[in-house]
Amino acid sequence: MKTVKSTLLCVILLLGVAATGMAQQAKKYAVKSGYLKLELSGSTAGTKEIWWDNYGQKTAEHEKSTTTTKMFGIKNVEKKDALHIIVKDRFWTINYIENSGMKGIVPNFADALDVANGMTEKEQEEFANQLLEDMGGKRLGTETLGGYQCDVVSLMGTKVWVYKGAALKTEGKLMGIETKEMFSEFKPGTAVSASKFAPPANVKYQDVSAQQEASGFGSLMEALGGMGDMEDEEDDEETVPVKYPFSKFKKAVEGFTYPGFSRVGVNSMEGIHAATYTKGFASSIMIVATSRKNSDHNVEEGFEKFTHNGRTCYYGEIDDEETEGTALVIEYPAYDMYIVITTMPDMDKKTMLSIADKLNF
């Protein structure tokens, strides 16, 4: 879902640029300053508060939430109390639970939008719409929400109501992770104190600027995704990293195609590699490499155990509180690894084995 949110952020920014004629400045909001409070429900419950000034060149976002996910009968609970601050080309992210922080360089969205420079307002709007369409999304028109006329955008199973750059409502479900955000307070145009954008002084910050410059990429999204999450005490077992190299996993999944599906993300987090493919708004395939020590799939109720191409496999339906679909689990003892292929909606065993046969691990 983080990949979807990151993509939607870029699309919303482009749509805001097109709507306000601000391509030269790449301003996020069409209102100079304001405050927004969102109530979170679904897989993540809690609140999110956003303050901004200078059309979004200064922002502060504070989220306090608990995320509960369940897959293959394994429940995971993560608590978050995090503050993210952006001031022009710098960011700070603070994890209040661990009293730790990170600071670095903001990715230059203005550079990403250089292609829009010099376009007329109509051309910018057409460009934004084409980009959205190319990614499998679409604009659904306008809808009034709490007195605010919003542009409604749909992409990768997520639907967003946007008012002048501010996402007032979000609904989506991907791979069993349900996102619901709804504004409870919105004060566009209200003045915001400069203190809101001052990083807390009592936090020790890890400066990642040098690494960002060396890699040539401003990793704000990784910082925002990686900070502020802590497993609940009930789920304090550490994830065992898979022995299979991420470089080999990436090569395997990047060489994989399936009719009608587009790859939307390949990443590795906490020693688990994952790739996601989507078709429209409701169909998805996820390929995951994880250590066998992280899960005991062979005791999953209702899963069929069999051998395919000399490997032990398990196939069955996922039908629990958070996830619906089918899963194919393949053992790779040499790397102490499971390759887990999950699909939504359901696919039969023969079809899923044909997917597995296209992957060279």
C-alpha cells in the first residue's frame, strides 16, 4: 500500500499543478496555508494531522495509529507515533515511540515535473490525465464532500477525494490491507505558526544526506515508510532475513510478465523481498521471498501439500479477517526460503503453477 500512496502523491501533485497553473513552482496545495485532521480506520486505526504553509513548501504531518494485519493466520500489530516535517529541500522524521529521528534531502518533485514546464494550463491537465491513465487509473469526476468540491481519482484499487491538493478522503484495499481516511477537521487558509515546522530539539537525528547524494536519489519515501513503526509486545519476534540475495530476486521478478498485469513495485524490507503486480483496481499478484523460519505454512488449515518440479508446494485459499485470495507456497531448502505467490481474486492451482514456472529462482 505504501507504493500506491507514493504513486498517488505524485499524481495528486500533478493534478494540483494542472488545476492551478503552478508547474514552475510545483506547489502541492492551491491554498497557501492550512490544517487538516484525518480519522483513520480499516487496517490502520488512529489519527493524522497535517499543517502546511507557503503552498506546501513547509509541511508537518503527525500520525498516531495502530496497524493490524493478518496473513496465513499470523497476526501482526504495529504502533506508530511519528512526525514528518518538510521545509523546502530538507526533511526530518521523528519516531516518538523510540525517541529517534532521521533527516535528509527532499526528492526534487520540481525536477520530476520539468516536462510540464512551458505547457499551457490545458496541456498540463491533459498531461496529468494521460499519466494517470497510463498507470491504470482514471479521474471519476467531481464530488462535494463536506461542502468542498473534490476531484475524485482512482488508482490501483485506491480512491481519493482531492480538494486543491488536499486529500480529504481515501479508500482502498490491496492485498488485504484496507485503507480508510476521512477528514474530521479542515481549515484551508488558516495561518500556521512557524513552530509547527521546527524539528524537536531533544531528538538525536541520523543524517542520511550523504547517502542520498551518493546514491543520487533523495530517499524521503523510504524514510517516511521506515520510521515510526514498532511491533506490539505480543508480536515481538524478530523477522528472520531470507538468505536469497535481493539482486537475484529482483532479476527474477523483473523478467516475469503476466497478461494484463503491470508491475507496480519491487522492494526488500526487514529481510523479506516482495514484488507486486496489478490489473485494474481489483486484481493483483504478489510474489514474496521469506525465510521458512518466519512462518510454518505446512500447518495452514485447508492447504494442499504436493510436489511440483521436485519441490514441496502448498496451495490453498486465504480467507481470514484481513486477506482473501489464493496462495501458492514453494519451498527452496538451499536458501531456507519460501516463495509465496498470492493472488486476488482467486486463481486455480494450475494457473498459479504456470506463474511459478515463469519465475526462475
